Amino acid sequence: MSNPISQYLASVSLNSVQSTLKYETDAVTNLFNQYQQDEFAINNIIQSITIMYNTIVANNGKIVITGVGKSYKLGLKLVATLNSLSIQSSSLHPTEALHGDLGLIDQNRDCLIMVTSSGNTPELIQLLPHLSSNLPILLLTCSKNSKLSQYNQINSLILAELLSCHKEEIIHGIPAPTVSFTLSMMLADAVILALSELIETDSLKRKKLFGLKHPGGSIGANLAQEFNQNNTNRSGDNTITTTTTTNTNTNNSSSITVQAPIIPPSNLMSATTSTTTRLSSNSSSMLSLKEMELESYSSVDDTDERGQAQKSCKEITYQDLLKLQELSLLQWIVRYDSIRLIETDNKGGSSNSSSSSSNNYVSCDFIQSLYKKHYDGLNWDKFKWELIKKFT
């Protein structure tokens, strides 16, 4: 028979674990709902991603992350994630910053993320007077209203709002960072992944870049094996061999081997459009054919049809998309048949690359239906975020 003391300890510990998991699950559910409904949170996170995007793409800068205690350790994890995705990032301890490490920041090109659950961290407040007003500062926090959020130097919040019933002191009786840490990390990871998708829209390229930055461990081994297997399959499956017999004047027959690319049936469009849809072989999900026809067109032949299509196509950059106003969009969807998102170089200029991965089209008819479905006259930033996702 089990020891009663052991039974008691097992019961108490299991109840504690279950309680913690329940509260953390509830907090995550609340966070999800927050980014479905809360206009303040949505507008701020879009602004934050825009600043980070401009830092990397337009300014060729880096993302610097600072914090104290557990928040600093969270910052280290986020820096590692950013760097593994080929997004330049560095960590900065606020105490060391005041003793020379401020030189790490290029205040005309970089942006700074302050990580603080409460938003009241004294060391971060003390750092503000020593930072240029040109430096964009983001606040990753669980508190909508805090001392730091009141400073004009704070451009936007990455808000993982924590309800009072989910705070650690209510759950455990002590304010040890657990739920707040989990929420902040989840939201920051989501932001980083969204940023990486904006910087490089091709999922296969992102995966290959990640593999190059992460060659070690089981992740690196699995990626290397996957790419090697894909290369083998591509070399074996991309062509078919057709043998035909032709009659010559001497009635002799000869074998001719013709290499022809395989075109999957799902890539065939209407005969009048002369277009095909390029699908990534490593894509984790497949759009319906109708959505693909509306959203993306690539590999267009150099024919008269292409010239006609380009005449009714509006070309824009990510910078244009991030700054897009409602009136401009309405003018575009009336005047053009489609909108094409073109890549930009690190200085913000248009790229001359003709790679099909940079040819992202969305039909103006589809944008109009998206506008009717998602825009209610007040949630422009939320609608614009839905539109941005259609180009990625």
C-alpha cells in the first residue's frame, strides 16, 4: 500500500501543475482573442512590424533587444530566433549600455525592443535619456498602461495583455515570471515569423536560409536530408523521356529522345491566359485553384498577352503596401486588373530581379471582395494586414 504522505504529495503537486496549465491555456486563449478584436493591440502590432521591416529592408539596420532579469533572457532567445532566420539582431543589457555598450546601436539605422512585462523597469527608464529621438523604440509588454508606455520615445507596443486573474501572484501566490514570460515569448515569436515572411515571401527560400544558419543538431540534419532528397527527386522527376520513331527517305527509323518538363494538371489555367501557377514543392499547405488564379500569377510567356496584362497591372513595393491609404487602394482596384508586389533592395529601391519568386500578383476583383468582407469603415489597419498576408 502506498505511503499516505506520498499520496498527499502526489495529489498536491498534480493539482498545482493542472492549475498552472489551465491558467496559462486561458491566458493564451485571451491573447488570441485580443488579436482578433482589440483594435489598439492590432494597430500597435502592425506599426511594430512595419518599423522592424523598415529597419531591416530600408535602413539595412538591425534589431536590438534589451531587458532585465528574465526579460533579458527572453530577449536572448528572441535574438537567437531572429539571427537563425537571417534577420540581423543583437542583445543589449541596459546596465552595460550605460558603461559603453550604447555603441552597439546605430541610432539612425537600428530599432530597439524593450522587453518588460510590467512596463515599469527602472533600468530601462534610465536608459531612455541616452537614446536618440531618431531611434524607433518598441515595447514588448504585458501592460497596456505603464510608465514606459507614457514616454514619447516609445513608438508602439507589442502587447501581450495579461488579465489580473492570470497574473502569477493570483495563481501561485508569488510574482515569479511564468505566464507573462510564456505570453510574451509566444507573441514575439509570432511577430518574428510574420516579419520573416514579409522580408522573404518564398517559403522554400526561407527554409533553405534557415537550414544554412542551422546546420547542427537534429534540425540541421533533417533539413539537410530533406533538401538532398528534394534535389534527387527533382533531377529524376522534372523531365520525362519520350521516344519516337520517324521515317526517313531511306525508310530507316531512328530514335529521338526529347526532354519535356512535367506540368501538373493543377497548374493549367484557361487557354486564353497563357499563364501557369508555380507551386512550391515544399509548401506546407495548398491553396485552391480558384484562390491561386485570383492571388498569384507567374511564369508568364513573352507574348502579346503578357504585354496586355502588364498594362492593367499596378506595381507596388512593400513600402507602398505598408503606407497604403484607403483612397489609393480604391483608385487602384478601379483602374487596374491586378496589383503586383515587387521586391526592393536593402536601400529601398526597386529590384531589377526577374525571378519568378518576386512576381506576386493579386487580382483587383479579389481585393474588392476582400475589402467588402473585412473592412467595416473603422478597422483599416486590420484590413490592410489581411491584404498584406495575401501577398506572402
